[in-house]
Amino acid sequence: MKSSGLIPFLLIAWTLWLGAIAASEQVRANDGLGWDGVRFARYATEGPKALLNREINDYYVQRMGPSLVVHGVIRALGLPFDPVTIRWTFLGMNLVLLTGSILMLVDLCRRLGLSLHAQWILFLGLFLNPANGRLPVYYANIGDSFAFTLGMAMTWGWASRRAWVLVIASMVALVSWPAAFYLLLPLIVWPRTMDRPEAAEGPSAPALPWGWAVAAFPAGAILLAASWLAAQMPTPEWSPRNMASLAMNAWIFGFALVAVLSRITAATLKTVFSAWSARGVATAVALFLLGRLYVASTESGSLAFSEVTYWREVLLYVRTRPLAPLVGHAAYFGALAVVACALWPRAVEAAPPAGTGTLRGDRSDGASGPRYRVPSAERELALDRVVHGSRHGAVVARLTSGRGRGRGVSALL
């Protein structure tokens, strides 16, 4: 891929962050440390001593990573452990990590052969949201940027076939944001071994029928009700606002579920049962046991806060705020980017029947024959005929794989 959005991505992101700093974006509670952030600031002050003395419950010992990094930086620089220093150290760490995430995103897109348009969609979805555009400055000391970078690092490690990156990122996630390990566990079990020639094999999945969108609501309602019961939440007040919020958010949850289910084909199931890695399974089990050992040897035993408590807080927002999954913590992953990833293959599959489009190719040999190569797809275009127009040349080409099979497409050169 020759085109890269790296420079404009960095300029946009840093403009947002510097603008937030210039506007004095900062949570006002507790000297700028916020509410839950006070706890992470205390961990940053105490450092490993809090773990060794078993002062932290099992929920927070799995979120110590960012605080330990800040503790090490402040101690290495010989700075005081006051609220201002702690917050600015967290903030600086956030911006460095998110800059690295942008670098990984661009390289990931290059490795997957995504176009510049796809890069922009992913960047806008992942970074132009409250979680990555404002929160790293406004509420710097809660470790969310650390969590996002771990998810990006694991995805990049999978795309670049660097198993050691997955292992290291997983180990850090187990002490910083364990959800990253569990959510991205499939990347360890099913490593990326080779690129499949999807263009030569035909469409990867059928088009998404309207039935899936209709089924999203009952599926989401069942999922939300099951979560409500599992968290032992009280029966919600059925006010018009709550009913509208629950209905809207149930549809969003359901759409996320059916969007994944609609992509499952016979080929997908075959891959699941044939492409898993025994070494990956062993690695995942070892990492899980290592994480459990870490928790058992450091946690205090207190039940003051847990994953269930956290999930109850999430459900409270789901009950009263429509679209909360799109602008809340789901923004870690970029809701727009998730939708784009799900729908992008369909857009590519639908493009040829839709008519002529824009195609850019580079000459692949020095001969005078009409043969071009598309760099990202590495497919040859055997030009059949050319119709010259007044301003553009309309080209009818045949997209062929290495085995000579292909299908007709129309394009503008």
C-alpha cells in the first residue's frame, strides 16, 4: 500500500489533545484526580508496596499496570508524588501510548491491504470519540488509554504474525485490563498463518438481509434481560424515558450480535475447527493460570468492588441513557470502526455489480502489453478492451488469480 494516512492522523489526534490541554480540560473533583482516579493515583504513589502488602481487592489488582508505570516514571525522574505530577505523568503516558496506537493502526492496515478510505474510517471510528479524543486529557489517570493500546497491540501482533507481541500484551493486560485478554483470546488460539486469496474464492458471506436487522431487537432484548437477571438488578421503573432507552440499547446490543452471526458461513466453521493452534491453546491456558496465580497471591480478599458491581453500573446507564453503548465504554473499540469492519467486505463484494468505479494500478513489467498489477491485492488485470471517452478511458478488465480463474469487473483508469 503506497497511500498512508499516518501524517494527517497524527496531526488530527494531536490537535485534539493539545486543544483539550489548552482549554484546561480536566475533571474538577479531588484536585483533578476524579473519583475512581483517586484510587489509581494512590496506587501510583504506593507502587508495588500496595501489592506486596495485599491491600487491594481482586478487581483492582488486575488494573494496577498503568499506576505502576507512572510510579516508576515519577521515581526515576525524582519528582514528588503530588496530584499535579501524577496527573501530568498519566497524561503524558496516555498521549505516547495513543500515538503508538496510531502507528500500529496504519501498519496493521498496510498488512491487511486496506485502502486509504478504509484507514480513514478506522481512524475516525477509533480516535474521534470521547474515549480517545478527550478522556486522555480530561480524566487522564484512569488507565483507559493504556487499555486501548493493549487491544491495539494484540491486534497488530496477530496481523504481523508476531506471537511474542500477543504473549507480552496479554501478560500486561492481566495486570492492567484483563478484558483485553479474554476479548482477544481468539487471536492467540487462531493465529494468522497466511493470507487467503478471498477475491479468487468469491464472496465470503451472503448479503445481510433485512431479517437480521429485525431479529436484532428480540435478540438484544433477551441478551439485556439475561444480563439484568445475572447481575441481580432490581426491576426498572417503566417510565417512558426508561422504556425508550432500554428499547434503543437492546436493539444496539442485538445488532452487534446478529452482525457477527450473519458473517458465519460453512467456511468460517471449517476454519474454526481446522485452523486452531495447539500451541495457541496451550499458551492461552498458561496465561490464564498465570493471571489467576497473580490475583490469588496479591489480592486482599475484600468484596468492596467487583466485576459484578461494575456491570451493574453499566446497566444503570443502559437503563436511563439511549445510545449509551455507542458513546460510553464501547468507544474503547470505536463503534463506527466495528461496524465498518463488519460491512467493509460486503461493500467490496457489491462494488462490481454496482457499475464502474475507480481503480488505480501500477505497471508490473517493462513490456508494452496491457498488463497491470494492483499492489494491495496482488492480482493481475488482463485488459480485454479499451473504450476511449472524451475525458476518461473506460476499461473492461478481468480480475485473475494465479490459477487463471477470474471474473469480469468494470473500472475507470
